[in-house]
Amino acid sequence: MLLFRWIILLLLLAAVVSFMFYAGTGQVRFRRFGLTVLKWTLIAAFGFFAVLILERVG
């Protein structure tokens, strides 16, 4: 569980760095990469926490 939290944190950090590169350079590829990483990170995080909630209920 701790490993998964660190992975999510590092992926969110990668998205932030990508958005900073986009703000600095104006290249759309950095924004597109940041949004893709952010989207899949949030999907994985919601899935992870849904499993934790279902474990507590069941």
C-alpha cells in the first residue's frame, strides 16, 4: 500500500513538472503529456481507494 501511494505521488509530481515545462516553453506536447499522466493517475487512485472502501465494508 505504501508503494502504491509513492507511485501516485511521483506520477502527480511528473504531471506538475510537465505543466511547468508547458508554461515555460509553450509547447503543447508537454500539456498533453501532463493531462494524460494526470488522467490515468486519478483513475488508478480512485480504483485503489474504491478497493480499500470495499474491503472495509465487506
